[in-house]
Amino acid sequence: MHELSLIESMLSIIREEKAKHGMDRILRVRVVNGALSGAVSDALAFGWECLTQEGDLQGVALEITDAPLKVVCGACGKPFEPEDKHYMPCPACGEILGHTVTSGKELYIEEIEADIPEDGEPATGV
Ligand SMILES: [Zn+2]
């Protein structure tokens, strides 16, 4: 599964960030998945579940935001959001081919939410 290796590389990035910033415990990771990224959000969620069942990142929540596809018309320059990624007629001039994709190819970690100990001791909640 393609998404599984994507998750694996994400987890290693998260581990690096965790070490670099001295994060105590990671609570949540937010990921942006573009419509053209080639990764299926459901498969990402499933891969995440498989790979965080145990180990140092056990139980960390994954939130996936689906980013819409945005293009700029190759003929008239009008920016628009096509509903279908295989057939993209420009709403202004009707051109179908030659559009430039400005958003939707991306797949990246947007935010890592973590507990950072302020005085080196974990909060006890008292
Ligand atoms: Zn156009």
C-alpha cells in the first residue's frame, strides 16, 4: 500500500520534530491531503492506525484535511476549482486543457500538537 510508506516517512519526520523541540507527548497531528496528491485519505487514516498501535507514537490522533484542487486556466488565466479532476472546463472560456495546478498536489504535515513540559516535570493535574 502506497499510503503506508507515506505514513512511515511522516512518522520519522514527527519523531525528528519531537526530538528537536523536546516534546513530551504528541497528542495530535494534522495533515493536509490535496485532491491530486495520489494518496487516499481513508487509506492514510488506516495506515496511521496500523503504524501507531504500539511504540513511541501510540495513540496519537491523526486529522486529515482534504485540500481542494485549484487551477488557473491556461487560455484566459481565470482561477477556478474544478469539480472533476479528469475533466476541467474553464467556467469563463471553456478551455479544457493546459491549466496550471496551483493547489491540490500537496501532502504535508500542517501541525503537530504536543505537550511540552515547562519545567521539565509532567503536569499532575493537581
Ligand atoms: Zn479560461
